[in-house]
Amino acid sequence: MSGGIIDRTGAEALIPETMCREIITGLSDVSAEGGSAVLRLGRRLPNMTSRQMKLPVTSLLPVAYWHDAAASSGGDAARRKLTRAAWENVTLTAQELSVIVLIEENTLDDSDYDIWEQVRPMIIESMGAEIDRAVLFGSGAPAGAPAGIVPQAAAAGNVLALDEGAGGYDALMGQDGLISIVENDGYIPTAHIGKISARGFLRGVKDAAGQPIFRPMSGLGAATQYCLDGLPVYFPRNGAMEGGEAKIITGDFNQLVYSIRQDVSVKLLSEAAIKGQDNEIYYLAQQNMVGLRVKMRMAWASPLPVNRLTGAVAEGGEGLEPGENCFPFAVLED
């Protein structure tokens, strides 16, 4: 430290080597404060080596045919049918997510105050919420980012409104319910995401016999396990689901992929001028402050490969094309 400014050497104790790993771990733990449901449930691809990555996605599946020699005038020498496979590239473009936390140097001078333990959950909460909002709803996403899961589900007709006064069982588990919507599009759900308020809704859902579908595992006071059709229901505590139009999102999260272009990096700012959202400028050196900037870059997409459950045979019988308006997620409206 020199001239009243904290330099990199003086801040080493503030930025432990395990910081980045702790943030990534926290972001991927949706059960923890601020963890991201998207990073927990989505399928992570290998890290990107440049700003964009091409992901080959199957757009045409080959179709096999029985050879009926007896019905063919040419007998065993009759020509066999042809088929083919095809792929289309889905482009993943890295987007930057960052946050700056300003800290007064006088706070740092208090050696009994573990500043990292105070700042880390704030960073995890902020980044986890923004990831989930952008990927699930498209909220706050930069230009060029994919549309959110919920808007895409709406475009595919995969949004279910809960009837006024309905108990909810058929809306969730019925033949035309939320889970069935995903299955009818050719996908098998892997998990569900719900608002915190959806916990109360689910506790009130009763089956055909009038029994609650959620019961304590053993005795009064035991923890309630929130599962639908044997699959876990996650309730992000970072606030990303709150205020949105979705009560519960159900889907095949293997079809939601993401890739990290740049792992979490941390930089200490000690001589910068920073403009806040209110246009107020903070002069760190003059105002006896330091800034902790945390940054990562990632990309995401819903590739939508063709599947054999809902695919349609292409004209000419050369292969199986994607079904119309098929999407691996469905939404129960709030």
C-alpha cells in the first residue's frame, strides 16, 4: 500500500485463489442462496475457444425400410430405398456478465471483518439471478442473445393456464397437463423450476382420491420432498422467477445447453472512476474506496434436434424432419 491506495499486492488477502471456484460452485448450486437453476440443470458444453462456437444439430434423421423382395418384380435384386442424415449449425455467441462491488477502505482496515465472506454470496446472488432471468425469460439479455425459454414456449403453444378454482392435479399430471405437453412434443422432462410461491400451490394439489400429492416422508414435521412425476422441483432463491409470468417451468433441460467462454475472473479496481446506474461518478482513490469486479462470459441455446417421437418424414421419404412447433419446455402460467 502506498499513497493511500490499495494496490494488487496489498489486496492479495482480499482475493483468495479459491474465489473463482467458490463462485462457480455457488452459481451451480440452486439449493443455495442465489444459485442459478440454469447452470444447475442445463447441459454444459466444452468451454468456448473464441467468441462464437458452432454446434452441429441433427436436422434430418435417416429412416430404415424393410425390403420386400416378394412384392418386388425384381426379386432380391430390387433396389433398396435411400435415406440420409443432415445437420445444421447453431451458433452460440458469448455474452459478458459482470458486476462491480464498491468497498470502503475503512471497512477493509477492520481485520476482524471477513470481507470476502460478505461479498461472495452477494456476487453469486447477482450473477445467478441475471443468468436465470436472461435464459428463462429473456429479461436483461443483451442484443443477439437467444430468446428466453418462456417466450419460446409461448410461441410453440406450450403455455398452460390454470383454471380458476381448479385443484391443479390435472394441470400438472393429467393427460393434457404440463408434463404431457412436453412429452407430446417428443421430449421427456428431466426437472421442473418453480416460483417460491409455487411451493404453497403444490402443497395444496390433491390427487383423484383427494389426497395431497406432497406428504412428509416420515412423520409430522419431516421435510417435504417436492417432486412431480418422480422429478425434482427446484425453487431458485435468487429472485429470478419472481415477478415473471411463469409459476412452473417443466422441460427436458438436456435440450438447454451452455458454454463458458471465460471462467469467472476477479480484478481489483483501485484508481478508477466508475459511473453508477444513477450517473453518479465514484472516484475510488479520492473517495477512499476500492472496487471488486467479477466477470464471466458464456453462451447458451436451445438447439432443438429432430427426434423420432414427433418427427415427420420429409418429402420424398429421404429422412425424418423436425415436427412443427415442437419445443422441449412447457410453462404453467402464474
